[in-house]
Amino acid sequence: MRPDCELLRDFVRTNSEDAFAELVKRHLNMVYSAALRQVNGDEHLAKDVAQTVFTDLARKAPSLSGHANLSGWLYTSAHFAATKVIRGESRRRDREEKFMRVTINEPASDDDWSKIRSALDEAMHELKPSDRDAILLRYFENRPFAELGATVGLNENAARMRVERALEKLRGIFVRRGIVTAGTLASVISANAVQLAPANLAATLTTTSLMAATETGTFTLLKTMIATKLKLTAGAIAVAGVAAAAFVHQQQIQTHLRAENGSLLQQIAQLQTDNESLSNHVSEMADSQKLSADQFNELLRLRGEVGALRRQAGEVAQLRNQNQRLQNATTQLQSSNNRMQFADSVAKFTADETQMVNAMKQIGLANRIYAGDNNEQYATNFDQMTNELGGLVYNGVLDYVEFVNTGVANEHIPQMITFRERTARQSPDGTWHRVYGLADGSVQTAVSTDDNFNAYERYDANAKGTIYSPQNQNQ
């Protein structure tokens, strides 16, 4: 993945819309979610905040191109923008301020996310920028430790230690505020801190931010137009819900209208022929003025019928257009539903993987304690580690973990695999994941394009620090 600074330099140097669009796509969910929390869940205000943040990014791109990672700057910018929006709304509506005070003073619920949600962003801004960036990259953007370390100029282990220290500082801030969570703070933030931004918002923000940055004088007008467009879009989705209900009835009358339309068109053609014939006849008799009253009345009647049939044909055409709009709305609703289902599956997969990682961390610690009490030999099964595991309860997680390379002293080969998931799991994006516990107590998640992890589980007796595999240890 190209670093943020490289994308920003491309944008500054060549005015590349693709480079800026990639930056928006990469950080939008984090910015939108932070804004949404700070404006009390108001989606329209959150979109305005996101618009302001990315417009500022486009304007200040030359001065920011030296930043290796933009997460911290964007997160702080979203905080300031949201604060400004809230102040503006408070001045416009006094009752908003009262509502916010009541919300803050309400008793906390039992749910961990409910406890920290309203205080998370303020607590994050009490951290040093380096600590805040570490948490943002790891738990808001779910970056692997190796990628996180490369971004901030550290190796993987040093990056892990920085994140853990930053997380402890954040936990201390919450404790000082009287907020204590039952679960691990890392899992609560990872599972809830970032939400998917509305569909097409990235493309909208890319275009409007670049326009606003280029034409500063028209920024206020553009912002108003964009906000109006977003509101109209939300209204269109609501209308689409009603339209979907009417779609079935519309389909029922469509067949009848087609048949009636065909009949009307045939009548119009015949009447036009008759009208032309009568008109010619009138022209032939114009000089003599011998057109009878009956013929003249018939001509008027036929012309009236032609006009009525034309109006009916126009109504049929309008119904066709309406039907097409209904079909388009139904397609959009189905697409939105598919995206929501995919997001749900991603969230569940991530939660399951987080639970497995946390369980393996505790198993690894228990195994190291066991080895220290048993001549540096690992346990061969969970029954031997009953005392060390203590109150570990993960609803059957232990059934999905298997021991490998048992009975080996842990200080000899720190990066040796000691236990792993019994089977790999396929994520919604098609990749395969498998969680491993290493002899030094660390936990790693391996990712593969298929369910074959031989490349990860390798063996090299001459390579110091190599990860060992039970399958090919005798090769």
C-alpha cells in the first residue's frame, strides 16, 4: 500500500484526483466515525464535518506532504471541525445545548462501548501525538504491526510495545474519569470505533473537496449545494422505500397499459388516415363550399378523438418513465442491502478473530508460566495447564486450538509456533486467516489466498528466529 505522504505528493505535484481519492477512501471511515460520535449521531452534521476535513486536506496539501501518515492530522482536524459545528448548532438552537448536557449526565449502561463512546475522542486528544497515532493506526484502521512500524519508523516488536504503552495510557485516562470496562479496551475500540461511511460519500467528498480547495471564493456556496444534495439523496432513499411498496402494483397495471397503448396507437393511425382523407376531401370541395353539415361534424369528432388518443398515449409514456424510476430505485435498494450484509459479515469475522487472538494471548502466557514451573518444558494439553489458565472462559474457544512443537524449552527458539487454530477461517473478502501463538508469548495472524499455510509454517534449522512448523520439521 502506497504511503500517505507519497499519495499527497502526487496530488500536490500533478493535481492527481486519483491520488486524492485514494486518501479519502483510506481515511473516510475513521474521520466520519469520529465526527459522528462528536455530533451526537447526526449524520448530516457528520458529513459536513468530513467535508470540511478533506477540503482542508486539499488546501493544505503542500504543507502536509512531509507527513508519513495522515491519520493523526485527520483525526485531530475532525475533532476541531466537529467542535466548531457543535458550537454553531448550539448558538442556532439553544435547546441543543440542554440536550447535550442531559446526555452526558445520564447513568452509564452496562455495555462497554456505551461507557466509553462519548468520552473516547476527548480522551484520545489527551494523549501525545505519537501515542494517539499508534492507537489510530492499530485499532481505528486495523493496520498490522509490521505495517504500523514501517509507517512510524519502528520494527514490528517496537511498534507492538508502543501500541501497548499507548493503550495503557488511554486506559488510565478513562480510569481517572471513573470509566472501567469489563472487556479489553483494545477489543472494544476495534469492534466499535470505526463505522462504514454512507455509500458514495467518498466519491462525493473527493470531488467537492477538490472544487472547494481550487475555488476558495465559492466554498460557502459549494458547501450549501453539497449539503442540499446529500439531504436530497437521503430523501430520495426514503422515497425509494415507498416506491418499492408501489412497485408490485405498478407491475400489475403495466401489462394492461401496454396492451391498451398498442390499441390506442392503432386507433390513432387509423384516425390520422381518416383525417387526412377528410382534409383532402375538404380541400377539393373548398371552392364549391359543398361540405355537408354531417361531414363537417364527423370531421370535428374524429379530430377530437385523435387529440384524446394522443393525450392518453402521453400518459402511457409518463407511466413508463415512472415504472423505470421505480425499477432503478429497487435496484439501488438491493445494492444497499447487499453492502449492509457484507459489512455485517466483516464485523462478525473481525469480532471472532479478535476473540481468538485474546484467548491465545492468555493461553501463551499460561504456557510460559507452566514451562517456568516444569523445567522449561511446554504443556502437551490443556488439562496440564488448568491452574495456569485460571478463570479463562471463551465459550468453547479452547476446542479450536491445538498444540504443536510440545515439550521444547521456550527460550531456545522464541519464534517457534507452540499452538494454533485447528483450521483456517475464510474472511468475507475471500482470504484465509489463521491465528498462531509463538514461544515468546506473542500472537500472529497469518493471511493467505487459500487455506494452505505452508509458506508461513516454514522450517530452517540454520536461520535464527525462524518460525518452525510441525509438518516439515524433519525435512
